Amino acid sequence: MIEPTGDDATTMAPAGYRPRVVDAEVGRALGAAGWLVLEGPRACGKTWTGLRFARSAIRLDTDVDARTIGAVEPAALLEGASPRLIDEWQMLPAVWNHVRHACDAGSGRGLFILAGSAQPADDMTRHTGAGRVRRIRMRPMSLFESGDSSGEVSLAGLLNGEPCRAARPAAGLRDVAAMLCRGGWPGQLDLPLPEVQQNLRGYLSEVARTDVRRLEGQASHRPGGVERLLASLARNTATEASNSTLASDVEPEPLHRHSVRAYLEALRRLFVLEEQPAWSVRLRSRAVLRTSPKRHLADPSLAAAALGADPDRLMSDPSTLGLFFESLVVRDLRVLAQPLDGRVFHLRDAAGREADAIVECPDGRWLAAEIKLGGPDAVDAAARSLLRFAAELQSDRLDQRSALVVITAVGYGYTRPDGVRVVPITALGP
Ligand SMILES: Nc1ncnc2c1ncn2[C@@H]1O[C@H](COP(=O)(O)OP(=O)(O)OP(=O)(O)O)[C@@H](O)[C@H]1O
Ligand SMILES: [Mg+2]
């Protein structure tokens, strides 16, 4: 059995590798499961994180010989020191079963790391020995990982009910607008913003032209339709827009609802679209709870690029800035909650009581957050709204409550006299 040491001297860790929140989870999974699958949108860092832990690697996207050999004899691709990274494995889907057989045959752990940016169409990846494979979701970097958050306030600490305190961050609102336009793409952190935004427009059209077609098959696929749907998703970021709203919002002419459904499914499987489900909970008043998910692109920078929005334009359009900021915070909460196995929901009832984000752990602990750009009045209103919402909960859920939190773009971090925590996103860490 090979125990991952995480020792850079013996793995293929690329020079300049910045630590990821997911690293600890990958290390643990290699010690506990036969093999693991790293999945997430293009360019979020899967290959580098795979290499960080691998002792040998094969890349099916760039290595034509490997693909040729693998097409005849997939087992040949499996030979090498473990953990062995098989990158872009979905280019040769037969690899899946070979890896599975190799791992099911023995009791070895941490044998393979498969990385890929698309979930294959058929369901073969579901047929796997229970407990032998671990799926780990990767996302673009959170502000903590890109070095834009001090991490002074720990999400785990908030979920443990700890009070919080953070110095006033150096970043102002326009800086935060620039961070969300730049996004958490690890390969683009050092580029000037206009270059990043141009690359992201290219990214979106590549998704529309190539990636969706690969999943969808040629016949029904219109790249222009997918690109226009991406713009519609961007305009509806962090909202519960229905499929028909999205379809009718596609410019210049609406898309057919069947196309919308198929394209949304493809974008989900490419990890470009990620939904934030509604929290299921019972309220005292039995008020009707909304059940529709909110929609987000994988990173707020994609929404900004799709709409051609730069920081100056966002500063003059506070409502769009507010929704994109909400999307940024949800991305970060997802990344930071992942080591705790936490999931991110939203909640809204028919009477308009809401929480922009709920983070819930498997043991039942949860926190509710309102996401606001900042300003004392907005923070005060958000805190009161969270307290009103909490008063509506059944007592069993109230007992499990960890915290009510207002997450802001700017300002200090502190605990209010009413117990509500106020945390700037540039201070939030794991
Ligand atoms: N942890 C990291 N620290 C520093 N830079 C990173 C890190 N991870 C990725 N990068 C940078 O980002 C680039 C893209 O990362 P990577 O190739 O790992 O993404 P990917 O998810 O495998 O993308 P694709 O889906 O296109 O294969 C890398 O070439 C590297 O420059
Ligand atoms: Mg890769």
C-alpha cells in the first residue's frame, strides 16, 4: 500500500504550486480510497493538484501516443508509480473500468488519480465498488487561495459558534469588483485584467463551440445558442430564474425550451453551471418555501465576461454588482465548506423571508448568511432579517444553529451585540 506523504520531493508537484483548500481532502482520500476522481471546470487547477500528489502521470489531452496505445490496450496506461495521475481520462472512457478493476482486485489505496473537466454522458461512472473511489470537486480559487483574503475569520470557527473579529481590509469596493471580474483561475492571477477578461470570453466561446458539442453530439448543437444562453445565465446570476425565463431572456430571439434544457444539462456536466439548491427546513408559520435553485456560473468572472462588464461598469450598476458579489461569496463558501463536507443552500419563503446562503454540515450544524456589499444601514437591515428568519425555525433546527452572518464586501469583521457576525469576504478563510 502506498501512503501519500505529501512530500514534494517525491511527488510531481509543479514548481510554484500554491496550496489549495482541497489539498487536505485529496491527501486524506488517497490514504482511504483505492482511487480518486478530481473533477471541475476547465482551468480550475485539476492537473496541477493531481501532479502535486502523483508519483507518475499520463496526460491524455496532450499525449497523442498515449491515446493511440490506450485505445488498443487501456491497461498499458495504468503502469507507473502510484498514485498515478491519468489526466483527461474521459478522452478514453474505457480507462474508467480498467482502473476500477485494478483497484477492486486488491486492497491498495491511493493507486490512481483521474482528472477531467466533463462528466461522461453514460452512467458507467456510477458502477463502482462502494468506498473504493472518492470524487473530489474542484472549483476556481477562493479569495483565500488567491491571496486576496487574510483568512482571519474561519468558516469552521463560525460553524463552531466562535465570535469573530477582523481588521478593516485594505481592499475597497472597486478592488472587490476587480477581483470578481478577474476570477479565481489559478493560471491568470498575475495577468492584467483586460487580458484575463479577453481570455474568459475565449473560454466561454470554447465551451459553447467545442465542449458542449462533444457532450451533446453534432446534430442538435448551435454554438451561438449556447453562447447566448450563457449571457442569459450571466444576467440571471444568483437568481431563481426558471428555464422559461432563461429561454425568453436569450437575445435577440428566445431559445426553444428543449434546447435550453439540453444546454443547461451539458453546462452542468462541464461544471460551468452550478446550482445552489433551496434548503429544506420546516418553519413555524408553515409558510410556503421556494424550492427553485439559484443559478451561478462556476466563477463570477465568467458572468462578467459574458456581459462585457468591467469593474467601472459594475461600480455604476450596483444591482448587478450585488448579484455578482453574491455569486463570488457562494463560490468561496463552497470551497471553504468542502473540507467540512458542508453544502451551500439558499432559503426564501413566500413572505419574502430569506437567507442568501445557508451552509449546512452533515452533523446538522448550519449557518445562515446574508450577502451585502456593505454600509451600516444595509448590514443592520440584513442582521434584523436574519434574526427574523431564525425566529421562524422549529426548535430542533434552532438548537443546531451555529451562527447568523452578514458577509460584506468591505468593512470590519465583528460580532454585533445581537450575536450576528459581520465578516468581510476578504477576511474569510477555511
Ligand atoms: N495550485 C496552483 N498554484 C499555482 N498555479 C496553479 C495552481 N493550479 C493551477 N495553476 C496554474 O493554472 C494553470 C491551469 O491549471 P491546470 O492545468 O491544473 O487546470 P485544469 O483544471 O487541469 O485545466 P484543464 O481542464 O484545462 O485541463 C496551470 O497551468 C498553472 O499555471
Ligand atoms: Mg488539466
